Amino acid sequence: MQIQKLLLLVTLTSLSFGQVTAIKQIDLQDLIKEGLSNNPFRQAYYEDIGIAESKVSQSGALPDPMLSLNLMNLPFENFGFDQEPMSGKQVAFKQGIPFPGKLGLKEQIAKVGVKISNDQYAEVSNGLVRDISKTYYDLFFVDEAIATIDKNRQLVSELLKVAEQKYAVGKGLQQDVLKAQVELSLMTERLISLNQSRDRIEANLNALLNRPIDQSFGSIQKPQIKQYSLSFAELKAIGDENRPLLKQWQNRIERSGRKIELAKKNLLPDFAISAAYTQRDILQSGMGGADFLSTGISLNLPIYAKSKQKQNINEKRIEQKSLEERREGVQQKVYRDISNGLTELIENTELLELYRTGIIPQAAQSLESTLTGYQTDKVDFLTLISSQMTLFNLELEYAKLISKHNKNIVDLEFFIGTSLPLN
């Protein structure tokens, strides 16, 4: 009767293998929305956009004008305004005016800076989605592993009862009982380790969501295994168009080009216009008293251009070359990540199918056959327990492959900067 019960358990395990529960559980998209709304690190990058936007109008504005109040040509003896004809009180105004085109270039540089801040914000958001998703799938694996161990503990417990019954009537060996007890103890040990891992994963997920670190999560819904058939060339093209990191470096190069243009403009002089009003008192002699109005224009002379402005132009050109080389390095790393991610995804997809349709059902059938053989004394207990642990380990590996498969997809979506298109 005990063996029939075990056969039923193995059959049910085989039939339920790979099914997805329909119960509403923790939803990944809800967690992503929460993280995007509450993560302080992401919010800090959003504030950087506002900082960059505030620099645009500043960069295009004229320099602050100068207002001065002057006392002109006072005699040292008595500091009187009615002694000398050139004495007077002056109000002067001076406004600097950069050479035409300089302010426009500065404003363009600041606007590109806004694009760069937006790219950085998008890249951080992209990374946050990846971190939340991968942590979610880590939590799924732990929950699936715990459920698998609980299920197999029940099977091994039943095997232990059978071994104990046979040993009690002299038909079994004590080592069979001890072997089953050891396997149960090992499963208990793994459960302790998995529960500790779950606590760590929950803490990581809480930090990403900006929740209290010790807040617990419910169970994770088993994810669907999605199929994709994209080539590296297709993924590369999608990444070129959508990855914020690549856009950011392209905008940095664009900003560097504008800085070169501005450095060339600095070879041209800046201007300053001035106006002054001088009020004069009537002299003691009765003469004078006429007020003066003065105006003028001045400009700086870039006579040290060889050692100053031209060196600045050379500096900006070297800076642009450095940015282009770094951009190329970043781009190659992105392409490498896409290629490696695609290779891992294809490999895991094939392994998942192999486990789902071949290895797991075959292992379950093997265990069922071994149980039948054990019932008729054609198979010893060690072979039976070995068959059971083989199925157990394969089920854990399958759960790990599901988690890894979905994390592969998350990584690829991070590398290309957008969701993978469905077939």
C-alpha cells in the first residue's frame, strides 16, 4: 500500500510539472512601477535634468552690466567740487557683448547637456528595471527550490517509512533507513540556507523599491518561458537606436564639437560699450557748471592667441578624439554584451526544452519504474533513493534554468535599451 502511495505521488509530480499557477501573486510590472516611482538614486538623476535645463538660459545671457559711481578730479586741498573745472560727480554704465555667435554656441552646448542628463536618467532607469527584474527572478528560484524540497521531503519521508517497515520485519537493511534519514537532513539543511537567501534577496529588493529593508514579500508567480528568434544583427540595430548609454556618448561628442567651435570663436574679440554722465558744479568764479556725457566702445585684443586661444582649440580637439575613442570602446562592449547575452539565451532556451520534454519526464518515469522494482525486490533501496535524488536535483536545476532564462531576457533588454519584440 505504501508503494502505491509513492507511485501516485510521483505520477502527480510528473503531471503537474511545468504548469503555471493561475493564482494572482506578486506582479513584476507592479514592482517595476513602484521602483521607478520611489527609487531615490533614480530621482537624483531626474533632478540633474532640472539642473542642466537651468543652465541653458544662463549660458545664452549677456554678462552682467557694470554700474559705477565716481568722484572726478577733486582738488586734494579741500575736496571741493566748485574749485576746478574738471571736478564732477559721475555715473557710468558698461555692458560687455561677446562676439556674435558665442552666446548662441554656449546655449547650444547647454542644450546638449540637457540631452546628456536625459540619457543618463534613462540609462539609470533602464538599469533599475534590470536590477528589480533579476532580483524578482532570484526570488522566484528560491521559492521554487523551497517548494521542490518540501515536495521531495514528503516523498523521501514515505521512502523512509517503507525502509523502516522492511527493516522492522527483517527484510530491509539499517543502512537503508540511515540513508533516507541523511537525505532528509540534507534537505532540511538546504531549506535553512534557502530561507536565509530569501531574506537577503528581499532586503535587496526592498532597497531597490525604497521600502523598509525588513519588509517581506509573498510568493512569486512562475514566469512564462517566452520564445525569441532575433539575430545579433537585429539586436545590434535595436541597441544602436534605443540604448541610452550609446545616445549619451554620441551627445557628448556633439557637445565636444560645439566646444571646438566656441574655442575658435574665442580668437575673435569681445566688445564692451560704455556711457557716463558727469555732473559739474558752478565754480566760485562763476564759470563752468556744464555737465558732460561720455560714451565709448572697447574690445579685447587676442594678441596671445598662439599660447592661449589656439592651445585651447587644440585641447578641445584632443578631448573630442578621446571621447570618440571611448565611445567606440563603450559601443564594442555593448555589442559584446548583446552577443554573449544572445548566446546564453539560445543555450538556456534549448536546455529548458530538453529538461521539459525529455530529462524531467524520463527521470520521473525512471523513478516510477524503480519504485515498482523495489516493490518486487528487483531493485535495492540505495538505487531507489538515488533515483529519487536524481529527480530532485533535476527539478532544482530546471527551476534554476527558468530563472536564468528570464534573467537572460532582462539582460538583453538592458543591453538594447528596450523590450525584446515578440515573435
